[in-house]
Amino acid sequence: MMGLGRHTKPELIAIILRSEKRIADLEAENAKLRKNSSTSSKPPSGDIVKPPKPKGKGKKRRRKTGGHQ
């Protein structure tokens, strides 16, 4: 870490303010990352974000009608 003795009082205040903002940002990010179904009311299906499944454009199979003769 840089020696703080070389900075003026306004520079030290700016460093502290930037540090406080960075800490708040990291704490918010940490809280967001730690929230899952075991630590919140979210259902387990919400823990993992899955991309939507592509819909296939294949042939639809139809069953033959009728039964035993």
C-alpha cells in the first residue's frame, strides 16, 4: 500500500471516499451472490439460470387410430 504520509488532507479524504464506495459496492455484490434457495425464499429452480431450450421443428408423430380388431 502506498504511504499515506505523502498525501494532502483533501487527497486523503478522496481516497477514503473512494474506498468507502468500493466497499459498499463489493458488499452489495457479495450479498447478491450469496443469495440462493437455501438463504432466501427463492425456489431451488431459481438458483441456476438456464438458457431456454430451443424448440425443435421436427416431424410430429401421430398415433394410428383404432385398436384391436
